[in-house]
Amino acid sequence: MAKNNKLKVQEIEISLTKVNSEDYICLTDMIKAKDGDFFVSDWLRNANTLDYIYAWESLNNPNFNYGEFAIIRNGAGSNSHKVSVKDLIEKANCIGIIAKTGRYGGTYAHTDIAFNFGMWISPIFQLYIVKEYQRLKEIETNQYGLEWNVKRILSKANYQIHTDAVKNYIIPDLTYTQKKEWVYAEEADLLNIVLFGCTAKQWREANPQRVLNGENIRDMASINDLAILTNLESMNASLIKSRISKKERFRILLDMVKDQREILSKTDYLKNIKKISNSIFVDQKKENLHLSDFDQKLKKGLGFDPNSEK
């Protein structure tokens, strides 16, 4: 979801923002749907509201100040009692509700709490805002899903270009003792090491449950990585046709990954969208794969002599 997106509910535009990768909805915008002069502080005076916030913070906030919140809660319901967002944040260390300044300023709350606020405004309004939020999330999911599939299809298309280059320019030079299928696997793993920092076999050994689910190392790639992979396959095919040695191809492709990652990381529509966390790629940071590791990595992972010309 965009950093500052909007929902439109009953002709009211309601801002959303991201806080630590979670969606927060603007309560200041939402209250426009309630007839009369009401403020977020009126909702916060309600004992049921404070009980709900207490429950949410208890489940989601390891640094929640229970004692200070209890002091705030004790005065709930009385006409003279005032509860401010500032008190909740500064005294009770709440994280489910925040105050923002600037262009998109106002009081924001985590979607869980915002939906509770919507019920206070009116049940029908709460249902509308939940439905509109779900619609927006579906659009977001479909957009990324479509982009994911396009990248996956492109990767498969370029894989054919890659394997044809191996078949036409490497296989004919093999001796009778060399197995053709090993060469295809080695060339695929050359790209895996350059892009993911490990071979397909190493990934399978580190992720046995994923393997049982029918997944492979490339299924786990981010959209950015799939975009780079399509370029790697095409580039490696061209380098193979030009009779560039495997060692030199490794260096060229590694530089290519480094450059393209830097560019794509700045492009919002290709932000790294991981299906799971980075830990699936074995316990090794991809950015730590330096040229000085070339001999060790490729000798161990690909099974060829890095000093050879092929």
C-alpha cells in the first residue's frame, strides 16, 4: 500500500499511513462521518474504548506501561475526565494510536483500533470502512500478484534462451565422460550463487519443509530478484555465445546484480516483496559474496576448477 493512501467511505476521504509496516487509519478523517460536534477525545473517555485499547496493547506492545494506563483508565466515564492521545503515548507508551503532523496530520490508529472507532461512530459506517479497506487490500494483492506472475513468466522465457545457449555452445565441447545434465545444473547454479548466495542444493538442504511443499529457490525470490534473474539469464546466454570463461562470466554477472539491485531498490513498484523472510536463503548475507570468495564458493558449489577457461 502506498505510504499515504486514501479510503473513500460515504463520500468521506480517509487517509492511511504505514507505521512499522502496519496500516494506520486517520481517526480525524473518520470522525467527519459522525453527526454533531465530536472529537477523538470523546471516544477515548469511554470505558469500553480504553478496555479495548488495553487489550490491544497487551497483545501487541511489549513495552506497554500497564501501571500508567491503569491510572488513565480509572477516571473513565466521569464528565471531568479527559484522555488525550498524548497521554496514551507519553505516559502509557501506547503504539496503537499516534498523532501525526504535516500534510497528512491528525490522529491515526492501527486498523484494529480504527475499526473499533468506526463502531463508535455507527455500526453501518464501521461495516463500510471495513469493506472499503478490504477492497483496497485486494487491489494491492492483485497488483503485486499480477506483477509477480509476469516476472515469473519472463524468467521462464529467458530460461529457455539460457539453456539453448548451453546446448549450442557448451555441450558440443564436452568430452564423452562429462554428463550433459550436470552442465545445465552448473550454469543454473552459477546464476543462483550470483543472485541468492547459494546453490539450489544448499537451499534445499536449508529448507526441507519448503521442498516438501514443492517450492524451489526461485519461487522464494522477491519481485526485484525475479526481474534481475531475467536479465542474468539473457546476459549469461550472450556471454556463453561469446565464449567468455565461466570465471569471467561470474564476475560480470556479480557486478550486474550489484548495480541492478541498487537501482531497483529505489523504485517503489519493485520494492522487495518477499513471500517469506530472508532467512530462507541459508544463513549467509547475499551482499557478502565478494570476488575474493570466488575460488571457494564456486569450487564447493559448482564443482569446477575456477582456474580453468570453461
